[in-house]
Amino acid sequence: MYSCTAWIFTNLIFSSLIPFTKQQYKPEWSSLDQRPLPAWYDESKIGIFIHWGVFSVPSVYSEWMWWAWKGDNPNPDTVAFMNKNYPPDWTYADFASQFRAEFY
């Protein structure tokens, strides 16, 4: 009985820590793009912005890697690198599973 009571109490405590918001987002771009920026982001006077994302996985070109690979005027070096190192059906979203912060 004690372990059941402890389990219920623990679950109540942890569930009270879950923030409840008016808007719930799904792990889809169309849903995530609807998130508003926090007020402090636009009101801050100074700050540091670190731009780091899945473009870091192939470590080729820059944060504009996708545009250099699949844009209107692809960079030949980027295209050659992708053709040499990744399968033909590889997409930019496929890099997400390899994006880690282990050396950050």
C-alpha cells in the first residue's frame, strides 16, 4: 500500500510541474512555426545569438548549406560533397537524427 501511495504522490507532484499552455504544438514545422516569440526576445537591448543547427552535421559550406545544395543556384562543391558522402535520396531533415551537442 505504501508503494502505491508513494507512486500516486510522486505522479501528482511531477504532473503539477508540467506547464499548461493555451496552445499545444505538434512536432511538425507547420505547428512549430506558429509559436510566438517571447516578449523579452524583442525587448532586449543586447544579447548573444548562437546559430547552430543541423547544417553543422555535414560541416560543409555554412548555415546556408541547404541553399548551396538544393537552392536555385547550387554550389558545385557542396553538391559534389553531398553526392560523395550521402545517398541520393538523402534530405536535409535526415541530418536531424545525427545532430548532437556532445562536443558543445
